[in-house]
Amino acid sequence: MALQNHLTELERKHRALEREIQDALNHPSLDDTRLVELKRRKLQLKDEIARLRDNTVVH
């Protein structure tokens, strides 16, 4: 059950980053490096979620 809670929290963070990225895109005054950082963090979360799901299916 702890793994499921961890996955849920990662998915929540992923959605929050998606909203933050969309807000940033709607406000072009945002620094491009900040946008790149947000996208990088979102991709890292996506990769971790996929890795955990793959490990769950295998075991």
C-alpha cells in the first residue's frame, strides 16, 4: 500500500507541475530557464512513475 501512496503523491506533483507549466506559458514574461526547469522536473516525475509502475507489474 505504501507504493500506491507514493505513486499517488508523484502523480499529484506531476499534475501540479503541469498546471504550473500551463500558467507559465500563459504569461510569456516568465524566464525561459524557469520553464525548462519545470518541464525537466515534470519529465523526471513521469519517468519515476513509469519505472515504479513497471516494477509493480513485474513483481
